[in-house]
Amino acid sequence: MLENKENAKTPLSNMGEFALIDHLTKQFEVKQKSTVLGVGDDAAVVDHQKEQTVISTDLLIEGVHFDLSYVPLKHLGYKAVVVNLSDLYAMNAIPQQITVSIAVSNRFPVEALTALYEGIALACKNYSIDLIGGDTSSSTKGLLLSITALGSISSENLVKRSGAKPNDLLVLSGDLGGAYAGLQVLEREKAVFEVNPKLQPDLSSYSYSIGRQLKPEARKDVIGLLESLAILPTSMIDISDGLSSEVLHLSKASGVGFHLYEDKIPIDPEVITICEEFKINTITPALNGGEDYELLFTINQLDFEKIKGHPLVTVVGHAVDSSHGNQLITGLGQQIPLTAQGWNNFEPST
Ligand code: ADP
Ligand code: MG
């Protein structure tokens, strides 16, 4: 009955809260040793033994953080988990459990929540984590989704934003700007669709960027790489708001400045093409876009040989004495002070 048939629409009121929770959570099997008790009691129990427990929470609100006219619910569920895991990896922690809380209006049929939980289940599978609880409520308008992730790491290996020292190298995983470029394409297609719903857009030449926006991954692989190379970053953050803003966070927490080299920042060719199409400076989505979920970290110069030329990471700058401030060094050698223009939820909408 609830197997996500194309047009199936079972009203939430047909099911009742407990049957709904059971329906959504029964597909999850416990994988982690540290999960002592999962869904089904008054509270969950985890045991991270001698390691420290690392916790991160995100709240996502329809119309503020996501737009269901182009974000499929399965993708939303996947992404909501991944962005939390990214925060734990940015502490060098290993994610193990999540809780998921939802509030939904009766506009959503049961099948919509089934799709949301399919995405959540896929992320749990791909990252080997357990869903151990949550809460379910009705809302007067729209969908709210809050995810809390728990992980663990020994106190010696915990990496904060605050440990960078002058001369440390500033290193970035992957490439930047894709998620922002993908969002520009999706927003444009939505506007076209609103005018003419019969037009089927061909988005194949934008697939990398749209994928970066709709189905980001957390950099578990980079954390594994650093461990295998015996590199403990001196500071680390994940890129949720754009490189400028994250560099400034590391700078403030560590009490150092940074020199960031514009022509070292990796940008995918597809993103460059989209920037040309939208007449935006290619560096803007990397510096001030958002949602790339790459890792930005500093390492001691002595570790340089270990990562030199590795395809997963790029050295984009270095830390300097705080008196030099934070500077973007352009290809022509000019210094431009870095300013944070990351996403701001509180900006008045235009
Ligand atoms: P309580 O009344 O104590 O809040 P609930 O009936 O809300 O208990 O929850 C019963 C169990 O189901 C608990 O283990 C809770 O963590 C879990 N749970 C509730 N809602 C969700 C959800 N949306 N996703 C995952 N687990 C949930
Ligand atoms: Mg409850």
C-alpha cells in the first residue's frame, strides 16, 4: 500500500503517529557497536567508551533552507544527514549515530515521508551510521527537519578550528563553487517552468553542479586519507558558507592571518562555464557561494611531502602572523582583504 507508487497519496491522518514512526524507522538496522539501544524506548543509549562524544545539530525549514519545487524529498533526506556528518568529520570525528526530528503539515502524504526516509536510510548505509531516535510532530505549515549527529574521537585526535600556527599550510579538499552554480541553474529552470510547465529542460550539461547542490557527500575519504598518511591537521572546518567565510573562522579561532592564492583554488570546468553563462566572476561561487561541504584545514609544513600532488587535496595558501590580516592574493600578485559574504539566513529577502 505504501510502496511509493507514482500517484499514491495516503493522508497522514490515516496512519496515526506511532504507526507512522514504526513505518519510517523499521527499515533501519543497528550497525555500530557503540549503539546500545536505538529507536523504540524513551531514550537511546550510546557507549563511545574511552573516546569523546562529538555532537552536531542542524535545523532545516522549508522555504528557508530548501525548496521542494526542485529538491526531491529523497535528496533532501540524504543531504540533511550528510551536512551533519560533514560537521563531525570537520572535528576529525567518526560519525556513528543520528537522531531525526520532523514536523509536517497535512499537505504531505505518508509517501512523501517514506521518500524522505529513503534518503536518510541511504545516507545511513553509505556512512555506516545508526538512526537511534527522533521526534514526530505536526506543523501548521510546511516541513521542518532537524538532525543531530553523534560521533567520537580520542581527545588527542580531536581537531578544532583553533590550532593553526603561522607558516602552517592551508589545504582544501575537492573543488569549490559547484553547489552554488547548481543552485543558479535550478533556480533558473524553476522560473522557466513556472512560465511554461510543458518545457522539459535538458540539464545534462550541468550534471556535476546540480549533483553538488542536490546530493553532496561528506569527506569521509579525506579523513581516512589524513589518518593513513599520519597527518593530524592543526585546525579544520567544513565549507558550508564559502571559502572566505571559513578562512575567517579559522583565522579568528586560531589568532592567525591567512594568505589565500586565488589561482590555486580548484574550480571544476563546468562551474566556470556556468559562471560565464550567468555573467558572474568565476571565483565568486568558490569564495562566497555555499554548501560545498569540502574540508578546509591547516597542516604543519613538515607534512607537505605526504600530501604533495595528492588528487584529493590542494594547498591553497598558508597562515601568517595575525598582523598581516587575511588576504586574497590574485594571479597578478595584488592583495585583496578577504571579507565574509557567506550565506546569511537573516538577510532581508529582495
Ligand atoms: P516520546 O513520546 O517519548 O517522545 P515517541 O513516541 O515520540 O516517544 O518516540 C518513540 C520512539 O521513536 C523513540 O525511540 C523516538 O526516539 C523514536 N522516534 C520518534 N519519532 C521519530 C522520527 N521521526 N524518526 C526516528 N525516530 C523517531
Ligand atoms: Mg516524541
